[in-house]
Amino acid sequence: MILQVKKYGDPILRTKGKLVKEFGFELKELVGNMLETMYEAHGIGLAAQQVGLALQLSVIDLQLPPDTRETELTAVYDSKETPIELLFPLVLINPSIVEASCEKAFHEEGCLSFPGTWGDVVRAKWLTIKYKDLQGHEHTLGAGGLLARCIQHEMDHLNAVLFIDRLQKSELQELKPQLTKLQLNTKKQLTK
Ligand SMILES: [Zn+2]
């Protein structure tokens, strides 16, 4: 089932996610719906808050073309070097950062909750996280490149932080009219 993606201005996006404690059928159904929603919207990540639920849960699929040979896109899954495409769709439940590089990278980001808005965000170049899978089993994942960026963007959502919070002041200033418009539109929809 395709779920409605919550847009900027909806208070749920500013609500910190609660830890997931039940790993039953309902969770599997929710994750299935989140994946369907993400693919339909051509997104590469979706957090529970974006479908109206304040939970520590997000899904990621970089949807790499089959011939991708990006050396930066490596991952260490449970201490084993793993071809990145085998990880997708990646379901992150109750994720936490174990280690993040001091080395940072700037890159443009967008978000399904901010249609038509992009901005440059500084993030750690690589990081190691631990998280639970759909069965409630714990894993570690070391990632760099786009995957590391996407994980940080999603983990921010779970903690009620949005990518616009990480833009440089001048860029945020430039986007202000667009953001205010989106926020007002969302608020109008909510009071309908
Ligand atoms: Zn987002």
C-alpha cells in the first residue's frame, strides 16, 4: 500500500522516533508499505516520520544501476566486506552511530518531504552504525560514499533533524521563500 508522504510543516517531522520493540507482522507490513512508497516516489530513503509514525525505523535503497562500479560505495556488513547491492533494501531499526569519520564531504541532498528543494550538506565521509533488522537481530554496518550520506540523512529524520537544519546560512536564506510556501501549504492541508 502506498502511504502518504508527510511534507515540511507537518509536526511529525519534528518528532523524535521511539524505539521499536515489537518485531511482529505489523512491523513487516509497515516496512513493506514504506518500501513501496519510497520506490513509487523514486526516493532512495524513507523514515517512519515521513509516513506519519514517530519510530526509530527507516528504509534505504540506493537503486544503483546494475553496472555501477563506484569504489567509494563499499560496505562492511557484520565485519565482512559485502557488495553493496546485496544490502538493499536496507531496513534500519533502532540505529545508532558507533563511529563516524572526522573527514567530511559536501554534497547536494534532497528529501521526499521537500519536493523541489535541494541543498549542500556536510556529512561524515564514512561511518559505522549498529541497528536491528526486521527479525530483531543486531548488525553492524560500515559504509562510505552515498550510502554513508543516506544513512546519516535518515538517522537525522529519526531524531527529528531535517537536512535544511544543516545547510549553510546563506543557502538557507536563499531557500527561505520556497520553504515558507511549502510549510504554509502543508499547514493548510492539515487543517482541512
Ligand atoms: Zn529526507
